[in-house]
Amino acid sequence: MAELENNKIHSAAIINKGAKIGDNVSIGPFSIVGSEVIIDDGVNIGPNVVIEGRTTIHKNARIFQFASIGACPQDLKYAGEDTSTEIGENTVIREFVTIHKGTAQGTGITKIGKNCLIMAYCHVAHDCLLGNNVIMANGATMGGHVEIGNYVVIGGLSAIHQFCHIGDYAFIGGMSGINKDIPPFVKYWGIKGKIYGLNLVGLKRNGFTREQLDNIKDVYRKVFKGDEPLTQVTKRLLDGENLSLEAGMFLNFIANAKRGVPTCRDESELNGD
């Protein structure tokens, strides 16, 4: 770690003794960095940011003004246990975002992956685990212990119930309420809403091949468009042979969903090939 004078740290910033600061770090005026904080190379922290607790900010992350990172969780069970927060490389955290550290009853860590964009006024509660390339639009909020996969998009003003799990490449429409687990690859929208087909636009943008898309469409139809009960068709397909990687991801997620999965609306959303 570099000496503080090698970085662009404003004289009005407060860097507590014990904090570890990397090279080429910028910290704006009136920001506060706690004594257990680790800030890696190339991090840019705006003015009036508070980073506290045992928090690690990885390389090239950017944190805008008035964000609060690593504060104690809003959990009445929390009694000062030594828990942590971690922000991944190249992640951008916008204005007034709040991210709270983990609890002893949970994973002990709140973790945001690489290349994420957390827009203004979002809240990431204690023990939440976010994958890589996640986008949370303005005002999206999640309760404790939520797990988000990779390449997930969460629309603005959406609220995610504690302990929910959202699979890879899912798309959550704006102003949604999520109280169940959302399988990978799908679109979901509404207050206690439904699945609205597949996130084909997102999948194509992220380089899925025609074969992969066909595999996903096929398993989606079999699960949600047939007459068999969800648990029955899921088990039958998992017990079969020659499952594609995508089908396996989809089916295993549903089979292991602790909060259940939403229903699918009646009409097909598989157009737009």
C-alpha cells in the first residue's frame, strides 16, 4: 500500500489510522475512511462518502458522493460482531447508495461483485451477495440475505424480500416486488408478479448462441407451458439424459428454490427470435 501523499486525497478528507490505501487513489473532501478499511489501487471516492467497518474496495471501483458503505446492519439481532463488506473491481456506486455489512447469523459478509452498477438511492442490506455485472437501477432495494446471480438487471424502485435468490441473466422490471426466487434467463415484473417469458434481449447482448437460446427456450416451454405440476416436470427432466448446460442451470435452480418460483403468465413470450 502506498503512502497517503502519493494519492489525490483532499486535505478535508478524514483517513483514520490503520486504513490501507493503494496507489492512484482519489478521495474527495469530507469523506471518511475507517481504520479497518482497505482501498485498492485506482479507486475513486467522491466527496462526503463514509466507508467504515472491515470493508474492502477493490481496484478501480468508483464511489460517488454521499454513499455509505460498510455501516452496521439494520438488524435488531446485530450486536457488534466482526463482519465485513466487499466491493468488487470496476464497480460503480452512485449517489446516496447504502450498503451494510454482514451479520454473524448470515454469511458474515455483504459482497458486491465485479463490474456492477449500483445506481442512486439503492440499498443493499446485510449478508446480500451480488454476482458480477449486476445492474441495480435507481431506488432498487433488497432485504437481508438476498443472493443475486451474474448479469442480472433490477429495475428502478423494485423491492426484493429477504432470503430471495435471483438467477443469472434474469431481468426484473421496474417497480416490482419480489418475494419468491426468480430462475435464470427469465423476465419478471409486478408486485407479487409473474414471469413474463425469457430475457432474450439480454441473452443476445451477452453473446448467447442460437443453440444456447434454443436450449433455454426448450426447457422453458417444457417447465412453464405444459400441464405437469412444476415439481413433477422439473424432477422428470432432471432425471433424463443429455441435458444442456443451460437446461441444467434452469432446472437445478427451480429444484433448489427455497422460496418457490413465480408462475408464468398464460400467453407465450417466446417471440422475437
